[in-house]
Amino acid sequence: MAEQPHQVQRKILLLFKENGNKLPPFRSIAKHVGVSSTNTVAHHVKILKSKGFLISPGGAKAHIAPFNLRAILNFRGVPGVYMVVREDRGRNDRVFIAQSDNVGEHVLRSMLENALLEEAIQEHSESLRIALYSIEDEEARVKLLEELNKS
């Protein structure tokens, strides 16, 4: 059974969702959830991010999350380029790369239709991560996909 978030973490998640999938300043979070230290907030936020609960796609940098259903569902309706990578001894091996106007739905379809991705999930599920570059413009997505495929 998947580990459930701590009570403070549940409050942070609720605040995150109410704030349009963005974290308010840590002082504001601390006051809202009833803790006295921003260090406590930072600790809980770090845990939530590491487990894929706090993902707010957007911007030019890659958002990296564990490859799990929670993270994938957070990417529903988000346009962008994504990579599934396998962490192995400190390096990341690319498993799959694609672009879509709905990354979450595309990942779910690809899991069923792509033999390489399916095999990686079966054999290495614990070491898989998903990296997302959230990009609205389809031309820009295609260009980035081409650049990433060259590297």
C-alpha cells in the first residue's frame, strides 16, 4: 500500500491545489498549516516533491518526478516534451522521449503501446523518472524534441 502523506503534508497539498498548483511562500504555508518554522515546511515540501505529489509543470526547465501514476496524472492536459529515464549508478539512461499537447494522456497511451517503455516499467519501475519540459507552442516542442534526439 502506498504511503499516505503526513497531516501537515495533506494541508500543504490542499493549499498547493487551492493556489493553482503553485506553492505560496514558506512563511505563508507555515502560518496556514500551523507550524512555527519555515524549515519544517521545507522538510515536508521536499518529501512531497520526492514522492511526486508536488508537480507544477511550466517554464523552460525540466520538471523531474518519480515515474508513477500520481506524477503522470498531474501532467494531464499539460503540453510539452517529456522523457522517461532510468537512473543507473548516478547516470540517467533515456528510455523514451516524446512530445504531446497532453503529456499525461500520451504517457498513459504510450505505456500500453510502446514495447520498450512497457519492458522498462516491468523491469526497472523503481528507478524510472519522468522529466517534463512544459511548452505550449507545438513548433517549439517539435524543435526541442529534435534537439534532444540528437544528444
